[in-house]
Amino acid sequence: MALNKVCSFCMKKVANENRTLSGLLSKRTHFIYSADENTSVKGETKKMNMFQAINSAMDIAMNSDKSALIFGEDVGFGGVFRCTMGLRDKYGKERVFNTPLCEQGIVGFGIGVANMGATAIAEIQFGDYIFPAFDQLVNEAAKCRYRSGGTFDSGKLTVRAPCGAVGHGGLYHSQSPEAYFAHTPGLKVVIPRGPIKAKGLLLSCIREPDPCIVFEPKCLYRAAVEEVPVGDYQLPLGRADILQEGTDVTLIGWGTQIHVLKEVAQLAKSKLNASCEVIDLVSILPWDKDTICESVKKTKRVLISHEAPLTGGFGAELAATIQEECFLHLEAPIARVTGFDTPFPHVFEPFYLPDKWRCLQAIQNLLKY
Amino acid sequence: MALKNSARLLRNCNTKLNFQVKAALSSEPLFPGAKTTWTETLEFTQTSKPIPVYRVMDRRGNIIRESEDPNLPDGTILKMYKDMTLLSIMDKILYESQRQGRISFYMTNYGEEAAHIGSAAALTNDDVVYGQYREAGVLMWRGFTLECYGNNDDKGKGRQMPVHYGNKELNFVTISSPLTTQLPQAVGAAYALKGKNRIVICYFGDGAASEGDAHAAFNFAATLECPVILFCRNNGYAISTPVEEQYRGDGIAARGPAFGIHTLRVDGNDTFAVYNATKMAKELALKENKPVLIEAMTYRVGDHSTSDDSSAYRSPEEVQSWATNDYPTNKLRYYMEKKGLWDENKEKELLDQARKNVLKAFNAGEKKLKPQWTEMFEDVYKFMPKHIRSQMEEMKAHVEKYKEQYPTNKFTS
């Protein structure tokens, strides 16, 4: 929807490679990407970045479900982040098409498609521009089944939207709006940390009988490369992943922040001799209380970190539940390192992000408490 | 009191009686929803003829009908041409700088110079502008120096991406990236300015016109009778999406009459046509307190932004054709040459000078420091609340402790 048009990656010509990279990727990234090495999924794999893995998921969905449609702004030529590249040619413009520039239209249209039992895969160009569709998502998609006593639903709707910091996105190309949607019973919300997760989660969302939103950290579209299974597979919604086991502090995050936290865990080991357990929450709604609380009961200290602002961020929900469930186990107050309670600022991004140094300091405080 | 009540009763009675008499006698439909006539033929409403495009000049800068020449003073014409030229030189230099990694982002205005300058010249600096993001020429006309560095001189304090200009003195409301949000705001601003001899102009694109906010704005502007010019730059593309996939009616102009808005469609590549249309629109807006919709037909010669490569969705030949045959700045230049206002030498001099000026400003801007990083916490509210202040203090202590990890040398201390 807006400048919403800021980040077009055109891979049509190899010559454009440098240019498109310079278009979006930050020269000063705040994280080191670390790939998932052990995947539970069997079968042939191929090196893919995150947009290619997402493309592969949609390719499989379109092939296995003849009712499936892909639509949104600029998806026809492949989308500004290249996720739908080649799909219009392969499945035709009746099934993969540009919509007029209107987010409320995109989501409302998707709900209608889903009402009729067809599969709707909608793209909102930037998470920052999802808000005109807020009414359709919050009042319509989320409540359709409930208000009709289960007669109608919009379960076949999946909305994909890029989210998160990217180095120079400023106010309207950097936000992480997951908490707004976490407050909406009826929706499911997930955020992948890399290509393998992105593909498996997207396929699960597309086939899930409830409306889902996938927020895709735009910083990872190209930066994240993994050996991704080429076949059809799904990864569970509502389940967190323990990426690294530890005994002293539990670090919880999602999306790009996972890569910050993995580096923080290494720093904590070398600088503080602390053993950190790193958990990717993966699924914001519903979220995996059991895995989190079990870990916190073991480590007795917890740091929650997300890019979105502190106040009302999803970390607050985690913290409230952790203190309810693990109160007597805690050795220190639950720590949150997040974006500040300001809009996302352009030139001040290095100071705004919950970077590794702020996280490391928080771990030190937890250990010293 | 009793007398007053009786008078009211009598009046109500008369109204009811009048309506009943009228209803009984009338042969016309009386539905409150439309003032119209009856028909006994059932047929789909046919689309009427496309709204023609008003122009003053042909491609070679010839005035087609003498009466339409706005006869502007030479000085004004020269300023128009110089600003249009400067705009494209600035675009070229900033576009290249982004390619070299010297700035993070840029959006060019190529091909739309006449729409900016023609409309800006027909208004005064007292008239308020709500922009979308591709209207740098409007600011240039008003005397603004452009910002792309987010440095200390940036009125936006480096918080937004480049090209999100704004200037209070020049009555240009700061741009925000979300599309079309400016439309209903502009209508509200115009309502607040009613009777103050000022109008509001709001720019938006053919893509933006698809957002719900556009329909809200059209309807509010018409029903609340707001002195606003809704200025659509129809440049054929919303990033990659061509107008054929954006709408099926007769462009944006056709929507005007449907909302009860006076509407003009002009050649957006003809500076004088845009000027005449905007002038007439302002006169009507002021005289009748009514909105005007202008659809300026043009072509986005440049990519959407520095993050876009339009060769992925349109042919270079198509772009080239517009850049050579219908370039607005050339059209004005042909006119000026015929009038004896311009020649090759003057052109060369202008280009050299403009290049030098832009580069000088650009290089100076590049060297300047960014604002204090604690500016990040200011202006969220008028007065900083306690919770933000404590976050700021915490971060100050943190940066002090981890100095070497933060780029503080690029920021004002």
C-alpha cells in the first residue's frame, strides 16, 4: 500500500543482482544468520533462500490444490520480494494475479474465496500496510466461524506479510505488528526464522482449517540460505523449537531476533561462562506454553526479546504467563529486551534494535540478581 | 413560547401537506436517493464516451488554440523550466548516489515534472499541500531544498526514509509512506480552511485511488463541500501493476461526477494545461467551497524507486518512447525556443550550473552529522512520558558502557 512499493527485487537479469541487493539489504546488519542444520524432514534437499522456499511452498500448494489462488499487489510479476516468481506463468493469471492496490480489498476478497471453500493465499506487500485490512482480519476472518455457529468459516485464508527491521526501512517498512493480531481470538499467527521453517509453516497455514497470518522477516528473504527439503512437508503450528539447550538462562525470541539470540548465547558462553537455552517461539498465536515453562523451570532465568516496542509487545504476554506458571522457580525477574516505545526510526535503527549488546547486558543482570 | 410552538406546528403541517400534494401530482420519481426520471426500458447503463484530455500545447510545444495560452510572464515560464530541469538533474544525481551506496533510498520524478510544476505554479504558498511521495517538484517550486541524508538539517530529524519531505513554512504536510492516508486528511484540512481564502491540494497516484481512503475522501469532499483539489497523477503504473489491472472505468476522472465532484482531465505532460486546470480548480474551490478532481495523464518514466527495476514488467521501448516523444520538459523547451526565450547556450549554462549546485548541496549534506541519537525518543508525544524517559536514560547508560559497539561518531554528540 504505500511507499509500500519500496523493495522490489528483480532477478530477471543476473546483471541486476548487485543493484537489487543494494536495494534492500543493510550494509550494517545487526545479526549473523545461522542456518538450521538438522531438520526432521526427510528427503532430497536443495539450497534455497527464504523467498525461494516460500515460492516452493506456494508451488506445492497450487499443484496439490486446484482451488488455490494467489493474489495481492504486484504478485503477478513475482512480488516485490520475489516470493511469487514464476507462479503466474506456471498456473495462469486466473489463479495468480495482481489485485488493485487495496489491502482491505485483498483480505476481504480472500475471506470470500475461503467462505466458498477455495484456498486463498493473500500477500500484503509490507506488514506495515496491513492496517487498512485490520477490520477484515480482526472482525471478519477471525470471527466468521464463531458468529455463524460454525456454519461458515474463512479457514482457507492465509495472509503472508513481510515484517521486521531491514537496516533502512524507517517508520513504515520495519514494523513487527504481531502483537496486534495476537490479541485476536480466531487467528493463528506464525513467524519463521529461516527457509526450512518458512516453507513448512506456510504449507501448514495454507492447509490449516483456521485463518492464518505468516509474518515473514524481510531481512531473511535473501540473507537466510538453507538446505530445504524440495518435497511437500508441514511443520506444526503452536509449537516452539528449542534450538540450543542450556542450563542457566532461557532466551526466547522469534523471526530475525532468533539469530541475534543465538549469537548472544555464544557471547554469554565466552564472556560470562553462562549456558543459554535458545527457544524460537515460532508460533505467536497459539503459543507453546509447555515448552517455554518447562525450560524456565529448568534454567530459572528468562530473557524475552523482540523487535516490536516493549509496551504491549508479545513479550508481555509471555512474561505474565511465565510468572503465573513458574513463580517459585524464578531466580530473577523476567527480562525483556525489545524495541523502544517509539515509532521505528530510520537513522537511529542501530540504537533502536534489541541488539546483542543489550541482550548480553540483560543476561549479565539476570545472573547477578 | 406557546406562539413559537404553534408556528412550528403550522410549518410542519405545511411541509407535510406540501409533500403530499407534490407526491400526488408529481410524475417524476420521488425517491430520496436520486433526482432522476422514469423509464420503461430495461437496459444496462452504457458507459459514456471517455472524458477527453485537455491540452494547450502539442508535442512540439505549439499552442493549439491561442485562447488557451496562459500568457505567463517570461520570468514565470523560465522558473518553470529551470525547476523542471533542476528536478531531473537532482533525480539523476541522487539516483546514481543510491547506486553507489551513498544514500539508502530514492524515488525519481522523471516524466511527471509538468504535473508538479504546472500545478504548483497555479497556487500560492498559502495553499496547503498533502503529497504522496512523488511530488518533489512542488516543493522545489515553493523554494525547498531537498533532504536525503537524514542529517542535522533534516526537519524530519532523520526518522523517516529519504524523500519523506515536509515543511511547515511552505505549507507542505510531511509525507508518510502509507498510501492514500493523505486524502481524507486533506479533505479535513480543507474543511477547516473554509472561508479563509486558502485551499488544499492533495496529490495521489492511480494506484492509491484504489484504496478505501480514496473513496472516503471523494465522498467527504463532496458532501461536506470542501475547497480541496484532489490531484491524481495517473502515470500508468503502481509499481508493476498497470492501470488495466488497477481499474476498469474511464480512469480516475470518471469517478468525479459519480461522487458529484467537478472534474478535469488534463495532459499531465503539458505544463500549461496543468497550470490552467489547477488555476480554474482553485477559483471554483474558493468561490463555491467545492472540491475539484483533476486527473493528470502522464507516464512514470523512472522506476518506481531505487529498489525497483521496471524492465521486469515493461519494455524499455515503451519507456523510451515516452522519454523522447512526450517528455514534458522538452515540450516546454520547444515552446520557449519558439518564443525566443531559450537557446542551446542557455540550456548548456543551466545544466552546468544546476549540476554544480546539486552536487555542492549533496556533498555538503553528506558530510554533515546525523542528529543526536537520543532524538529517537523525542516527539513521540509533545511531552516525553516517564516510561519513554526511563528507556532513554537506560539506553544512554548502555551506550556509554558499550561505546565501541555503536556508531556514535556519525551522530551529533
